[in-house]
Amino acid sequence: MTHSHLEVFLKRATRWSSVLLAVSTAGVVAVAGPADAAPAKYTHSQAKALLDKAGIRVSSSGNCSNVNNPRCTSLQGINRTTVSGLIRFKRISKCSNITVTGGTERGVHAKGPYGHEAGYKIDISRTPCVTGFVNKNFKRAGQRKDGTRLFRSMNKNVYADERSRNHWDILYYNGSA
């Protein structure tokens, strides 16, 4: 690869969220694109500021945000796409009263690579507006073993209607609603 070709490649590569590029005197050795990169994360205060600005409330039964306290609602380490997905959901649903009741806190949620602790999931209060919008606009996607009804958005994110816990458990694979 010539020097000018490498410059063009690097300019294009800066558009990716994370790029690992190993270069030797022989040229490009390895390139890893965004599919190989870990998801970008927010601190609790960064995520909360964005949600506040969007008019989304964060509530905690323990009135705290400590990720290690199961009574707290923490957003520490939440994926940026999870936050942007929820903000987009609020915009398209036109639901004015959205409240986060569960985030990345440890010891409360089921574990897994796409779970709460990994930053992919968020819980919001179950309101008539949210429930009505999901039921009307998202496709029914079966149910979990515990009987929780699942809905899939057009962007493949999963909304679980946890009626017994009075909230929606939302899995954001991407930053769309």
C-alpha cells in the first residue's frame, strides 16, 4: 500500500467508532473495524445528563446511583446506544412521562452478554402511553419462559412487558428505538 493510499484509508477509518490498525514497514498488517470493537460506554453522570436533557427521569428506590447497590438505579457503564435508543423511543412515542427504574446495577438482573450489567438493557416504568405505543407499533415476538410478552421494534430491539414488576425491560442492540 502506498503512502497516499494509506492516508486515504486512515481518513476513511476515522469515521469508525474504533479502529485498530497495525502497520509495519511492509504495509498494513491487520485492521479491525467497528464490529470487533467494544460498545462505547457512558459514566452515570454523562448518561443521566443526556436523559435529563431529553426529559427522561431516573428513579431509584434507594435514592442512589451506586452500581454495586441493588436498591440503586445506576447508569454507570451503560452503552451509548442504549441511551440514544431510549431517547429516540421517547421522541417517536411522544410519551411525556418516561422514567428509568433499572440500569446497570449489579446483583438484581439476570446475567448475560446482552444484559443490564453489560449496558445493553434498561428498565422503564410501565405507563399507558408506553404500553399503548409498543403494542400498536412493534411486532409481537413471542414470550419468555416466565410468560413475559416480547415485542420487537423495526430496528430489532426487544421490549419485554414485565407486568409483574410494572416496567418494560428493553434490550437495545443499536441506537434506534
